[in-house]
Amino acid sequence: MATTGGILLGQLWFVLSRGKITPMVGACGISAFPMSPRVVHRLGREEDPENFLIFHAMASNTGGQIGSVSATGILLLLIPQLALL
């Protein structure tokens, strides 16, 4: 679901930026680190050999990992509060 959401958001960014942002970077949002950025980079290079996406894909992936860890931390803080209910 995270990859699908990332691709859909990437498509939205693609439309809003008038084609300056590749929607493939959205696939890196929370997928397997560091394999998904490598796959996106390789696919981008197949379409355009001048394309270099690894840094953008890795940044997107790292941001997704940080978001996931933050959300998990918040949930772990809330579990004791929910147990009291």
C-alpha cells in the first residue's frame, strides 16, 4: 500500500510540476531499503540513459523510513494509554 500511495502521490507531483518530477521516485517511499532506490534508478536509466535518479530515490526512501519510525514511536507511546481504557 505504501508503494501504491507513493506512486499516486508521485503522479500528482508529476502533473503539478508539469513533468519535472518523475513519479517513479514515489515508489521508494517506504519500500525495502536500499533496493527500491536502485530499482527506480535502473528503470529510469533504461528510459533515459542521461537520467540519474539514485540520490532522489534514496532521499525519498530515507524520508519514508524516518516517517515510519516516527509513526511507530508515537504508536508505542499511545499503547499504554490505550491499555488503561
